[in-house]
Amino acid sequence: MKRKTTCSTFSDVFENTNYLFVSFEPGAFGHTVGRVLCSLPQVHWYSNDLNGIYPWNTSHTSKLRERSVARRHFNRLMPDGKMLPPTHDYVEDFVPDCDEYYTKHFAPQYLKTEAQSMDKYLLWCSHSLPKALLDIFPNGKIINIVSDVTSTAERYMNTSAKFPGHLKHGWMKGPQTEHGKFLQTLADKLGKNFTVQDIWEYRNTGDFVKYVHNRIAEKMAKRREVSDSRVLTVTKKDYTKMKNFIGDPNDR
């Protein structure tokens, strides 16, 4: 199913009512929740060989490197072969200014895809806090995951910390940015397979595990304070509650 109307301006991109965000800290099973929600008929699934044809295809055979350490991870590749742009948290090292990213990079990339004609919810897994997302996407709906800090930090060390660090983001000229040039320098020194943890340890001294725990604790405290009708805060995988909250984008 597809809508006949499409976005004509950048502002239209941010006003859409069919945006669904799973907002969580790395290690809090956000992509697991995302896959389950994408199995609902009103939510689009990014079906491809990398993600799995169906949301429940979670084998380790994918060539998507992130899935070698977190098998439920998935990208946002649309049927037309173009990638939906991520939320700012994923690229903030490349473009630190949030407004600049969304206006100069997110919106133009979004308009290049067939996403704007989708009749279903489009789902993003995001580490941005709900308030930051609602400031940009006021008509979106957000599942805000609150989880135990210690277990989340432990899982982070076994998953997200091991994710590939040498990201390029050629679609937004990432290699030409200051951060992109830094990553290339690091690749020249460490080899191209360095991880997220390697980047932190190259730039910082101290205990990475302690840093991760403290950062997650700080952000989790902010998640607990969220009170907004557009946000459903969950502390467990209550999918019935999530389904009822989401509803159908065509009824909004």
C-alpha cells in the first residue's frame, strides 16, 4: 500500500505522521523490539538479504558486519535500493550540529527514496532521546525503552562496542569531514577492521567499561523522566501494549 501524496518540501519530511521510533541505549535490545514491531501489518519491514526477508530471519549468515555480533541488527534499505537516512545520533561525529544534519543531509536523502510514498509506519531504531526526536519529528510515535543499567552496559560491551568503527557515509560526504579524515588516519594505523571501542581507546585514557556504564546510567535517568502522550515508556517487552499504542498511521 502506498499513499498518493508525497513530500514537496523539507518541512513536510519532518511533519509526517507515519514515523515510528524505537529509542533505546545500545545493548537494550532495541533492534529486537524493532523486528517484532516490523512484523505488524501496519509497519514496513526493510526486507533484503542483509536484514532477512522477514523480520524473524535472524541467522548469522548475513554479510552485514554488525549482525556478526548482534544478529538482530538491521539497516533501513528501501525496496528501491536506497538507504533511509539515520537519526542524528548515528552520524553526530561527522556532523555535530543537529539542525544542520537534518536539513542539509537527512531531508534530501529521504526525498531520494520511495519512503515518502509509503502507507505504513517507517521504523527507526535510534539512540537519540525522545525529546530530541520529538523536537525534529513532532508527529512521530516513540517507544522509549528503559532497561537495567548494569545488564545493558554488559551487553553493550559484547555487541555495540565491537561494531565496525570505520564508517564512511559516502551519501553525506562523510570521508571529507574532519571525523571521516580521522577515521581514515586510524585505519592507516590500525587496519580497516577497527571497532567502536578502538576509537574511544585511541582518543581517551581511562576505563572504557566504566565510561560506558556511567554514560548509559546518565541517559537512562533521562529516559525515566519522559512524560509525553507521543511516547510510550516500557521497562519490559510488552508487545501488546506497544501494538495498542502504535495504532494505524492512516487513522492519525
